[in-house]
Amino acid sequence: MKIALIAHDRKKDSLVEFAIAYKNILQQHKLFATGTTGQRIQDEVGLNVTRFRSGPLGGDQQIGSMIANNDMDMVFFFRDPLTAQPHEPDVTALVRLCDVYHIPLATNMGTAEILLKGLQEGFVDWRLIQERRKE
Ligand SMILES: O=C(CO)COP(=O)(O)O
């Protein structure tokens, strides 16, 4: 499965901790990330990640494009609800596309844990069916 990892600055530590905790699951999948988030995941967790541009520089839209092309299976986007983002329209657009294309999306640690464990336990059937259709 293709998984996107994104975090606003104040949530990057949490996403790194999450990735460390669930490295054994995440390393089984193809990982994609916005620039700075991806760099931290590579450096501090040792996972291979395809890095796009930094979120504010278009990285969110690049991941959004994969979603729109039915080429992303799950998104972990640790958003900071307490800090205004200069690229809020990009954030909103990415979240909206997840809903348009029924892509599982976790925006916080609690949901992320359930989503990733559910993936590991085989509960994410719908996306697997979509993935098989692309073959
Ligand atoms: O701002 C972001 C997502 O909206 C994250 O971008 P970076 O990973 O480049 O910091």
C-alpha cells in the first residue's frame, strides 16, 4: 500500500514517535511525505520515504495529486489545530480529496494508531480491491 506521512511543525515530533513505534508495519509499505516531514522520518526512524516538496511549497498538492489519481491508499496527516498555516487552502484541499476518493485519513495520533493497526490486521479491504483493479 502507498502511505503518505505529513505533519505540521508542532506535530512532527509526534509523527516521528508514531513512526518509531510502528516502524515494523510502516516498512512493509511504500512511504511518501512532504519535504521536511520526510527528512525527519528518514533521519530519525531510518525508513525509506519518497519526499515531495515542502508542504507550503506544494508538497501537499503533490500528495493530493496522487490521491486524485487513485494512487494513494492511506494518509497520516498530523495537523496542528492551534496554529494558523499560510498554506491552509492546500491543507483543506488535501483533506477534501481524501473524502472525495474515500482514502483513510488520520489527522491525530489516536486515529493513526487505529488505522495502521487496522491495516496490519487486514481491515482495509476496500483499498486493496482498488489496488488490485489497477493491476
Ligand atoms: O506543512 C506541511 C503540511 O501542510 C508539512 O510540510 P513539511 O513536511 O515540508 O514541513
